[in-house]
Amino acid sequence: MLDQRLRSLLVCPEDRGPLLVVGDELLYNPRLRRAYRIENGVPVLLISDAVTIADDAEHASLVERGEP
């Protein structure tokens, strides 16, 4: 899990808004529906590597599982 201090500093590189932490696997921006992976405990916050979540059910699942 990401360190609490690090979590408080992380924002989306695209809109500078807060991200949800979904387990140890990814950071999620529900406003833009963009998912950023966490690789070996390190967030990969590259816009070009983000995945857009188009599926409504997957979006709802990520929002439900995500922690601020």
C-alpha cells in the first residue's frame, strides 16, 4: 500500500484533482475516468500510459473500491 504522506501529495497529472487509490494496483481519476497503474509500489503518473475506463460497470467498481 502507498504511504499515507505520498497519497496526500498525489494528484492527477491531467486535471490536478485528487485520485482514488484502488488497492495496490492503481490510482483512479473518476472525473476523467483515467486509471494510472502502480508498479512495484511506485505510481506511474504518465498521461500517455493512463487507461481510459469507458465501461460504466468498471467505473462504478473502481469508485466503490477506491479510497481517497
